[in-house]
Amino acid sequence: MIGYRFKFGTWVLLFFFTLFVFDVAAQSMADIQNIKVDNLSDSQIEQLIKRAESAGINETQLEAYALERGMPPMEVAKLRDRIRQLKSGAGQSRSGLSRDGAQGIPGALREIEGFEIDPKLFDSLRKSDPYYDLTPIQKKIFGYKLFHNRELNFNPSLNIATPPNYVIGAGDQLLIDVYGYSQESFDLTVNPDGKINIPNIGPISVGGSSISAATARIKTSLSRIYSGMQGNNPNTFLEIRLGNIRTISVSIVGELVKPGTYTLPSFASVFNALFAAGGPNENGTFRAIQVYRNNRLLQEVDVYDFLIKGENTGNVLLNDNDVIIVQPFRNRVEVLGPVRREGLFEMKEGETLQDLIRFVGGFASNGYKERVTIRRTTDTQLLVEDVAKEDFDKFYPKDGDEVKVGELLNRFENRVQLSGAVNRPGEFAIPESGIGVKELIQKGEGLRGDAFTKRVLLYRTKENLTLEALSLDLEGIMNGSLPDVQLRREDILNVPSIYDLREEYYIQISGEVNFPGAYPFGENMTVADLIVKAGGLKEAASNSSIEIARRVRNDISGKIADLITLEVDSDLKLKPGESSIRLQPFDQIFIRKSPGFQRQKLVTVEGEVFFPGEYSLSNANERISDLIKRAGGLNQFAYAKGATLVRRTEYFKEKSDSELKEENLRTLKENLEKNKENLNEAEQIQLKRIEEKIKEIDDQKFAEELLKKKLEDQNPDLRLNRLLDVSDSSKVKIEFKEQELVGINLQSILDNPGSSQDLILLEGDIIRVPKELQTVRMRGQVLFPTTARFELGRGFKRYISKSGGFTESARRSKSYVVYANGDVKRTRSLLFYKFYPNIEPGAEIIVPQKPEKPPIGPQQWVAIGTGLATFGLVLIQIINLANTP
């Protein structure tokens, strides 16, 4: 069976490659080793990939089979590169994909290993590359693209004035207008004999005559009727126009893409015919296209005259039965290197290398113009010739020559560079008289104030291309006390800054200021100056306990920092004894929070009280009973036993001071903008100030988002982790509640204020006092989960019965009741008896489900059987020992 599969796969590969060689290279399987990948166009490579997809063959199998059949490894590597270029969307054209694309490779191709291709890829490449169907060699032939450009159309224009030199032939429609003293119009068609028949005149032969000659002949014939056409002062005139023109048959033979006989309009020229025939093929000439008429050479057309000079003089109009012959080229050379257009160029006899440079458009900006290298073939081997610039017009390229143009050296012959603490760093030229360090500094418009002149570095490239660093005393050179140093080509003079030679100075402030962080250090700066820089103190700041932590230098006793404590008044003035304290680099200032500062803490009362709403805690020991009393007490509808306390958990995300500040600023802005037209001057200034602060906050958020995005771009794992946190369903998601119910007995609290049940309130607490509840809910594993009316004296099972009873999967012993105030009681068991919780108004009965037990597998049954058998053997052994006398 394995052998059958191998043979079948081999025959599939054989069939596929037979089709490939026949369609693409037109060769037999025996000649597969002669296939040249460079001769395959992108469209042919595309067909190869399509056939591979239809046959289920991947890239690796294709390469292995090609090697087995004798294709050279270099050609296999080229084939692999061409396929990968097309898969990446590059192709030989190196062009990008278009914006749209039609039907492409079927989706099945994406399932084959090694062929992950966009279905729209090849259609997009066709639209973006007008020469998609050409091979790399065809693309290199200069002039070849002219007749294969989809955007170029050589169709003759029929909406033009009648040319005087147009040769009339059978089938042409002549429109003859007589005007002036006499008026008449004739619509005549030239018959196969080349004649027209004018009424009352008779036949006139016009075939083979030009429009101007035919006009004179017809005028002579018509003057016998219209005498006003004769004489020195005629009063009757004649005009001849072409109506529907005829078609002509032209034979195009030789080295063409599509030779044959073509029917063209009589206005067609040589280029029209060549375009219809697809132009010369790879072996055809572009320099000597021959046009024969009546068995005689009429014209030789040079396409290069049109491409390079824009001359169209050789593009003659064709006549019926003309023959165009495209001979094989005689002399073709290849130009490589930095020129305006690389490729294969055809040379005529007597044309020089200077003409070839004109054909390629000249040298590129980085091309070496002083000399080119020629690789030439002799009868036995290769030959290299160097041609200097002055000999370009004396050197005659031959067929097969390869002209290589070199690149400029990546170096400068007269450059020096100046960098560092100068006013104008950059590149400077060395004059013929030379340049010294002092003159170079002057060219750089002098030193900056932060320049360190005691030691500057001059980097110099030695003759052996190694780097040498020279230390110079720039201060001595500039004041003349030391001799100047002459610079050489590619020298780099670097003037360091004093800030490059030391750590960047800064100071830090943290705590109760509006904008904590690091700030630039300035000499003679005080703590008050830094507080102003940090936006001033917050309302919660304590100005009586400001601490400065200063770095310890040259102390080996183990001391970490010097601590300085001082205070400022409300006007940010230091005490007289502390006014002389100045900050030093790297000082860290701590602004403490005032111990007596307290921000308002809000709690809420909801439900059946006289004054529900938000309340601010008046002191840290305020209790539930105090809050209910402030809310006016319970009203007549309140159900005290059902009251609950909602309290924030440790997972509650409390807004920071900056978030609260931003929220309050935005609210203040909205309120001011509501009455914007009626604001006084102070309010308008305040609104503008608030808008600026909000803009600063938004700018900071935007900068943080940009930084986050930049970090994600630099480290894709960060983005991946963020996406996984949001979308990966395989992760275990744990829900952390930010609030939870705390069971309270409000009636007992009100009866005994200050007792252990009267809890101390915390910020964010919500006390909910419901109306008297009259229902009981049943949920979980009951047959009909529902809500029933509360009946005094009815027990747990009575309410279960109202919901249809327990289901088969109900876990009765674990049933529990959630009361209206948040308390929970579960069912208790003693021996075979179950004691169910009491039911109160507003309670909810929950019946959980039995856990699913996994079925016992075969291995477990075997283990149980083995254990029982072992136990039986041991038991028999014990009985035997007991019966032994």
C-alpha cells in the first residue's frame, strides 16, 4: 500500500511537471535541466504556483523533484526566490500592491504548507505592474516595453484633417464640396479600379494618387461644368475630404512576438503595425526595422530615434500589401551599474561607447564617470578592457559586451567635521591652502559658553585606515600660546561640553504639591522657589514640616543622607534663620501632609427614612444609629429587620486625589460655561485658567498613551499580554467584588445605640431601609423557581412545596436562606434529621446542585477488583492459619 501511494505521488508530480514544462518552457522532460528561470515571466511563475496548488504539491516537493530530474541547483534556487518574491507581493517588478484586486488564487492554496498566498495577490500585481507578463530578460531589453505597455496605445487617430499626401485607394469615401457662385456636393466611393464616377462628368481615375493630385485632377474635370473655377479670379471653389477610410492589409514577418498579416486602417503607420504584432521579440532588432513596398525597400525604422530623441520621421504611413520585416539583432550589449537605465542595448555599426552612454541616459549621481570596464568575449575566452573617459568616443562596443560602471568611493577628499559645543557644527571643506583648528572653530562661528577647552579630541584616520585620537589644548590654541594644528582629510574635531563631563543636575520634590517630580537644578534655588516651580502647595500640605534629604559625599561612617527640616509660611517665605539654606544638586524635598487635614467622607441612606440622601461623616466614630437619627429616623413604612449595609471591599478602586481634582475641575468648567454670557471678569479669568489646567491634564494623558503605544511597538509581548487579558477565554477570570452586603439588625441597633452591633461607619457606606417585605423567593434546584407570598408560621418545606419540590439533583443538606438584611443561615443535619432555617419576609431560599461524579473507568474497576481479590486471599490465609492445630 505504501509503495502504491509512492508511485501515485510520483505520477502526480510527473504529470504536473510535464504540463509545467510544456506550457512554460515548451521543452520535454528530457530537457528539464535546460530550463532557465530568468526566461520565465511572473505570469508563468504564477501558472506554476497554480498548478502546484491544484496538484497538492508544496514548494519543498517541487524543488526536490526538479533536482531529481537534473535541474541545476542554481536554477532551483532562482525558482525558489521567484516564488517567494511573488508570495511576498514583490514580483520582479518590486512594485507594491494595488488598492483593489479581483479574483485570485483559490483559498485551498493557503492550506498547503509553503503556499500562504493572498487570493488577490496576483491580480493586484498585474494591475500594479504593466509589464507583468514579461520575463526579466525581456524587461531589460531597451525598447521592448514600448510595445507591451497597457497604458500606451498606438492606434491611429481617425479624427484628423485629411492629409494632402494621403494616397487614395479602392474603398475610400471622397466627399467633394463645390461652393462659391455655384454650389454642389458629391459623396463618392473609389471603386476597385481606382475610379470615381461624377454625375454628368464620368469616371475619373484617382487610385494611387495623393489627395492633392486627385484634387487637381477632379478640379480640371469639374471646370468643364463650373467655368467659375478657371481664370485668375475664380468665383467657384473645390474642397475634397475623406469620409469613411478603407482598410489595408500589411504583412509583418521576422523576429516578432505575433508575426502575421494584419488588417489595419489606411492611416496606420509602422508603429501601429508593430504594436498590433506585439513588437520585436527577444531576438528582434529595434534599430533596423525594414518596410518594403512594391518589392523595394522603402524605409528603415530606428525605434531608438523615437525613444531617445522623440523623432517620428521614420514612422511612415503604410499602404496596402506593404511588408514589414524585423531581422535578428546584430550587436547587443549590456550595461550594469549606476546609470539612469540599466539593460540591454542594441548598437549600430559605427556607434561608440559615448553613444551607448547617451542611450542609458547618462551616469547616475553616484556613478564613477572617469572609467568603465568592458567584459568582452573572444573566440576562446573572456577579455576585460578598461576605457578611460577621454576614449569613450573612440571605443566601439561589440555584440555580447558587458559594460560595468563603478560607483563613487564612499569617502570625501576634502572634508573635515566639527562637532560638540560649537555654535555651528557640521561638515567643512579644506581649502587648497589648508586649514587649522583655530580657523575651523571660526568657521563654526565660535565656541559655545559650555565648551570645555582644556582637552578636546581630534579623531584622525591614518593611512592604514586605523583610527587615531589626538588630545588638544584648545584654550592654548585659541589664545595663541600653543601652535595651531593643521587638519587632514576626514579629521573630526569634537569639542566636549562641560555638561557632557558631569552628571545632569536635578532636584526632586514629592508629597503635597500640585506637580511633584524632578526639576532642573539652579544655583541659589531655595525650597520656596522649588515649591513655586512645582505648582504650589496643596491644601492638605503642612508647611511646618518640610524635609530635605541631601546626598552624603566622602563619608564612610555609614550615613546615608543628611536630613534638614524647615518650614515656610503661607507666603512661601522661610524663617529668618533658614533663609540662607540653598538647595544642592540631587536634593530630595518632602512636603508632608498636615495631620489635622481631613477630606469629607460621604455615606448614603436609602429607603424608608424621612430624609434619605448623602451625608458627610462628622467625626471618625459616627455609627449607624447616629446616621439614622440625622436622617430623621424610620418612617411608618420601614422594615427594620430587612435593612442592609453595603460596604466597599478592599478591591474597591477609589479615585485618587488627582482624579477627584480633575473631575471637580471639569464640573466647575461645565457650570461656568452654562452661564458664559453673564460671567463677570473674575469668573471669565477663572474659566480660562480652568481650561488651561484641563488642557494640561489632557496633554499629559495623551503623552502617556503615546509612550505606552511606543513601548508596545518596541516590545510586542506587552501588546500580546494586554490582548490576552481581554480576549483569552482560556484564562481563569476571577471577579473581585468592589462592594458587598454586611448583615445588620437595625431594630436592635436602634434599641441599643452604641452596642457592638452598632457599627462605626466608613466612607462610601450605604444603608438601605426597605419597605415591609411580603414575599419569599425560591431559587436553585427546585422544579419551578418562583416567588411566593410570605405566610406567618410556614416553614422551609412549605415554601419548597410551593415551588414544586426538590429536583433529583438537589443537594438538600446544603440548602441555605439569604435574609433581607444580608444574613445567611444554612441547613443543619443531625443523624438522619435535617433542621431547616426559619423563613422571614423577604428571604430567599437557595437549593444548590449535587456535584457531578466522574464515571468509574476500566482501570479503576481493575484496581477495585485487584484489591478485592487481594483482600479475599488475605482473609482465606487468616482462616487457614486459625484452623491450623
